[in-house]
Amino acid sequence: MDHLFNRSNKGKIVEKGMVKWGGFYLTEHTKAIDRERTIERSKPIQKFQMDVNEIAETLNQVTLKNKSVAI
């Protein structure tokens, strides 16, 4: 077992070529973090206010180029 774990003087554990520090994440923690990131990414980004002419021009370009637009 000594060949799998070697302690250095800095508190790191070397395991099969991987360096690990004192803190570990549990599966539940990483799933919760992933869920939070997914929720944050799915929130719409607030757009700046456009006047009527800008809206009309944007919609015209979207229609001509067959693109989508976020409102």
C-alpha cells in the first residue's frame, strides 16, 4: 500500500500519479453545484431597451435572414 500513497511535507497526497489536496467534493456536492450552474445559465440576460425604429429594423433583418431573436 505504500506505493499507492506517499505523503509530501506540504500536506498533499500523491495517489497513482494524481495530486490531491485536503478538500474533496462528494458526489452530492458536485451535483448540487452543477444544478446551480445550469439554473444560472438558463436565466435570461437582460437586454438593453430599444426604440421602435431599432425594433422594426431588427425584426426586418431577422425576417430577411431567417434568424431567431430574443425578446
